[in-house]
Amino acid sequence: MKRRVVVTGLGAVTPIGNDVETFWNNLIAGKSGIGHITQFDTSESKVTIAGEVKDFDYTQYIDKKEGRRMDRVDQFAVTVAKQAVADAKLDLKTIEPTRCGVCVGTGIGGIHTFLEQSHIYFDKGPSRISPFFIPMDIPNMPAGQIAIALGFKGPNTAVVTACATGTNCIGDALRTIQYGDADVMIAGGTEAAISPIAIAGFANMKALSTNNDQPEKASCPFDKKRDGFVMGEGAGVLLLEELEHAKKRGAHIYAELVGYGLNCDAYHVTAPDPSGDMTVACILDAIKDAGMVPEDINYINAHGTSTHRNDLNESLALKRIYGEKAKNVPMSSIKSMTGHLLGAAGGVEAVATVLTIVNGIMPPTINYQDVDAEEGMDLDYVPNTARKAEVKVAMSNNFGFGGHNASIIFKKYAE
């Protein structure tokens, strides 16, 4: 019999709030966190908008000296991990550290550090490169820094599957607890890639929206006028616990994590397979793993990137699974407000999915105005306004470059 896994803590730093409460309140209010980029000069950039984290002060959670030896991506990760531990009221002095682990990934890693050190190398030579360059740059370091900060000595991994990273991390952490290798896991994703080189790279592959004149309206998942995603940054994690471990210490339980599906299109480096076969298979695998049927799902937190191909494929996949009943399954994309957080998307969206169950409120897809009926995109995307509804079971989907697909399912906790 599988060990049951529950969510007892949440942490989030996002373009619409640097803590879980602020994030959620702005989410259900339909507030956009997208604006003109302030982190670098965009005068030569095709794209000048992004979902930036505002007024972030890592010293609230991290020693100033230690923080200077971290990339922004690591600072986000340690911050949300500490938020989740505090939220879960987990006493670090009484836990068994070898039974506590971390699975937190990033799609790109410490790109700010990489760019800064590259300039130093070419301007001043190799002798001036920081000895902290490599540990600040490598993508496993957010997970490593979390473990150091919390003293977690159990399983520690960092999945890198592009935009599916956060969801894969949560799913893999679920398995780690189910298999008996840990009792507590911090799981999710972190990303801080709003930099000249990353923006240029995504822009030149025509993946980003160029609606620079209307930043708050640029991310419009499922809308006919969608023209690419808006890059975001931040981090989101869940504190997962084995049920009996959580009950023994009297933990507050938000929801139960019950299903996980993952696979790969094996089709193209950036484009999803237009057949949608593996997207459908991934969703169905998660549902099967949860011991459910498709009709049990009350709400879907969509990948919903605001790119033409993704939003079409995701909608058509739901139609293949549900047939005519697809219109009865509410599905929304919070990327309309946060932008696309790449490797952190799955972590932040998992936090939103859990809170949807807890609060009985579905976040909206804002900026949804023009129905793309010609391509059959006529589902219930919870347009523009949050919706109150009882949600007993919810799914979160993420699909990444390289064909990576991942789906996780949460349900309302009941003994």
C-alpha cells in the first residue's frame, strides 16, 4: 500500500507577491504582475516586458554575507523553502534530518552570475573570475542551498526539464516519500532568468510576446490574439509530508498529493507534438496513478503559456480525454498574471492549485477576450474573473522544451 503524502507548508515569491498570502490575494483579484523590464537596459531589445519580482529583500531570510554568494535564483529558492517550513510549523530541532529531503530544480540556473562573470572574463581575464562563480551558476545549487539552510540531510535532487521542472520535482518528491526514502520533502522550482541574453534568446526564437506597449495585456492564454509568452521569475515550493508523520506532530494539512504522470513527446526541441498523444497520455497516467477517472477532476491549472501551439495542444488534449464534456471542466492559466516562470512555473502553480482546493476559488485567466473558435478552443478557461466553486480534486499541468510533460493531482484531504 502506498504511503500517503500530504501538503503541510507553502512558499512563494512571484511577480504578484513575495509571500503566499499576497500572491493568492492578487491572483484571485486578477492582478497582473507584468510590466516593463527594470533589471537591464532594454533599448536594443525586441522585447521589453516581463513579470519581475518586485521589492525582493533576501536579507529577511538569508544572512547578508551568505546571500551575496548566491545567485538570485538561489536566493528565491532559500526564501520560499524557509517560508514553507515556517508555514508548516516544522520544528527543525526535533526532526530527523536524514529523513528530510529536497527536490527543487531550475530550468536555466544562475544566468545572472554567468553573464556577469562572462563580462569579467572578456574584459579583465581569467584571473578575475570569482571563486563563487561555479557554485552560483550550477542548477543543482538551489536544492543544495536549501539543504544547507535547513539542515536537511536526506535525498537531495534537482530535476531540470525546462518548463516542466517544478512539477517533475513535486512528482519525484511524492515518489521519494511513497518509496519510504524520506518523510519530509521540500519540492518545487525556482527561476531568475530575466536577463539580456535570455530575453534575446527566447525573443529570437519568436517564443515571446512583443506586445511591449500593453505589458499587462501581453500574456493572454487561450485568447485568439496570443502571440507568445511573457517571461516571469520567482519560486514556489510545497512542504510534503508522509501522512502519519504530519498527523503525529499535529500539522495543518492543506491537501493530499495523489497522482503523478510524466513522459516525453520525443518530437522536437521546442515545439509540442501536434498529435497531442503524449500530452493525453501524461494526463491519463496521473489520473490513473491517483486511482481516479477523468470525471473526478473538478479544476485544471493549465500550462497555458499564451503561445499559439501550446494553448491549442492543451485544449485539444482535454477534448480528446473528455469529448463533449470538456467544456464542463474549468481550466485556467495563472500565467496570464505572473508570466511564464519557466522552471519555477510548476512550483508556483502547485501552490495556486492547492489553495484553489482549500479556498474553493478558481483563479481566472485574465486578458481572455477573443474566442479562438476557428481552432476549436472553446473550453471553460475561467475568463477574467475568479470563480467560487467547491473543488475536491484539481490537476496541474506543465509541458517543457524538449518534449517534457508532467501532471500532478491534488485532492481535498480526508482521513
